[in-house]
Amino acid sequence: MITDWRELLHTVRLEDLEDDEEEGLAEERFNRMDEVHHTNCEDWSCTCVSFIISPYHICKHLVRFYGPLYPSKGKCFRQRTPPLLWIEGWHEPELREIPSNPSQELPRQRQRTTSLAEIRVMREDLELISQAHPQRDDNLEDPRSGDTIRYKMRQDLLKEADILVEYLK
């Protein structure tokens, strides 16, 4: 982020030099930031293309408002809620989104169900499922059953064993 911030800061400085050379450019630039790009430092948002594609939620307009120094490490955090880039000393502390680690939260106790009626499943539904998925049955005649494949592999192995026994005699 620091590299991108420095590049944007360099762009801002070049624009400031242009503003010094021509009268009224600075005011025009600030009007565009407000009217066209809707740059908002409180929410840390801007509608310019640079901000939209930036993984760090920065653009030259926000850098111009923030000032010459970029925030130091550990002083700014990307967030999912506005301000998208929270900066210590710039934004209110209560706006800081505190991330939580789900692995540290206590697991919820699962409630055990005692009947099919509690989970709203009827016996007819279970019969329809078993008819629609015969591979779950232990039917050796059904070619879709996994047991048929295992049974054929066992039969082939036994045949090979018989051939080896006959050969060794």
C-alpha cells in the first residue's frame, strides 16, 4: 500500500505544480473532487476509477485530502464497512471494525432431534429417496450398485487364485 500511496502522492504533487502555474486550477480540481467524484474522507470513499479498482481503497483524491504523509504501519486497516480504510487519528475509534476469529468462538451445541416429524420428513420421502438411489442398496443384480463392482472384483480375484493354484499343481 505504501508504494501505491507514494505514487499517488507524486501525482498529487505534480498536479499541485500545475495548479501553481495556472490560476484557478486548484479550485477547479477541488470542485471536481466534490461534484464529479463525490470524494468523502469521513466514509473514505470516492467514485473515481482509481479508487474502485484499488485493493487498498486509495486514490489521488483521498491522498490529497489526507495530506503528505501516509499512515504508518499498524495505524490503518481495511474494513468491510465505511470507512473502508480506517486510519487512526483520522477516523473515530468507534468506527473501527474489530474482526473476530470464528475459530475462537465457543461452538454452539447442536440440538438432537428425536423423530422424523421434528425435521419434517415423512417415511414416504425416505422410500422415494431409496427408490431414486438404488446404488445405496446391497443389490448384487443392480449394475449401479457399488456392491456389484466389489462383488465382481472379488469373483475375478478368486478366479485368478484358482488359475494360479491349478498352475502350481
